[in-house]
Amino acid sequence: MAAVEDNEMSVIADDMEPSFAKCLVAGGMAGTAVDVTLFPLDTLKTRLQSEAGFWRSGGFRGIYSGLGSAAVGSAPGAAVFFVTYEFVKSLTGSLLPESLAPVSHMIGASAGEVAACIVRVPVEVVKQRAQANPGQSSYSVLRTTVTQEGFRGLYRGYLSTVIREIPFSFVQFPIWEFLKKSWSRRQGKLVDPWQGAVCGAISGGFSAAVTTPLDLAKTRIMLAKAGTETARGSIPSVLKTIWRTDGMRGLFAGVGPRTLWISLGGFIFLGVYDKSKAVMSNVSKDVVT
């Protein structure tokens, strides 16, 4: 009986501090699942936020334009995020008291976003330009970008993306971890993957809504023609321009699709991540026994 309990405790500990390999594989699976499944909603959100307007950017035509770049880049981007997040969260968690656990989640998520954006931003640039120009393939957009702007063009909007992602993760991951922990305490055991997915949907949707202006500025900077004021602009200057021309409503352009997309995305992304870790833990447990 004691051996069984010890084995269960080791599995729980393994879940709480997953290995590098588990984070890598689970993160990659989660990223691919969410980006491919919800790509049409992401396309609609991008076109709503485009400076050219929704209909001129393609409307409802070619809503899978740019899927190739998203499919290729989603797995490594998400894998890098979760490997970094879990490592930094574990490191800072060992240095901080339990009462400051949300701080370790914030630091871990921020570090994860900075690292992941090295992979994510080039993918995002190609994907969003293909979404806003449905007649072009991901490859043609990539070739045009590199030809006209050089390799540096693929990282247009890196800083604005990081500035958007860090506040988003600051809000999302402490809420996600808190909801899972509260649910676990209430039921007396670790949450199931579907329960973690529900927590992910709630935390993701709320975070998406409040950070929409930052996402809008990032999209405008990435879609702007090279050499224009918007392309050279910072997030504050872009937001100021939008505020002057479109007011508060303009700052939250695309908030509906973005909130819906990321709520569903949080459910799939974090649910698949937890489920993948659980499956790998069960496999490793079977191997040990």
C-alpha cells in the first residue's frame, strides 16, 4: 500500500515539475493543435484590425491564407515557451515563499514569451501578411519580405509583440494556475486535463479582452508597408493615432473575435498541454512498474 502511495506521489510531483522532454513535446502538440484548429478566427481578427479595413483585406475570402507558416512555426514556438516557462517557474518558485507563487508564474510566463517570440515573430509576420493578402501564399510572402526588407523584416514588430505578450501572460498564467489550484483543493486531487482546459479558457478570454489595444498596435506595425510612419512607429504612437481617428471603439477593433479565439485557444492549448503531460506521465509510470 505504501509503495502505491509513493508511486502516486511521484507521479503528482512529476506533473507539478514536468521534465524538459515532456514540456517540449506537450508544448509542441498544444501549439499545433490550437493554431491549426482556430486559424480561420485568427484570420478574421487580423483583417478586422488591418489598416486597409476588413473587406479590402479579403473579408471572408481565403480564410486559410497563411496556414502553412502557422502550421510550421506553432510547434517550436509553443515548445520553447513551455520549456522556458516551467524551468523559470520552478527556479523562482524555489526561491520565493508560497504566498508569492503568482509572482513566479508571472516571471516564468514573461521569460517564456521573450524566448518564444524569437521563433513566433517571423511566423506571425508571414502569417498575418498572407491573411491580409489572400492571393499570396506563405512562401511568396516570405520571399517578398526577405527580398524587400532583408532578414530583419521578418522581425518587424518583435518588440511590440513582446510588449503585447508579456502583459497578456502576466494576467493569463497566474489566473490559470490559481484556478487550477483552487479546483484541485476543492475536489481533493489534481485537476483533470479538461478542467485545466476550462481554466485556460477563462483566463485566456479575460486576458485577451484587456490586451486587445496592444494586439491591435502590433498587427498594424506588422502589416504596414516598409518605410511608412506606422512601420517605424512604436506602440504608444500607433495607439495615439488610432485613438485620434477612431476613438475607444477603434482601440478595441477585433475584440470579439480575439476574445472568442483565445478563449477557445486557451481551452485547446492548455488542455492539450496538460493532457499530453498526463499521457506521458502515465506511460512513464507503466514503464517503471
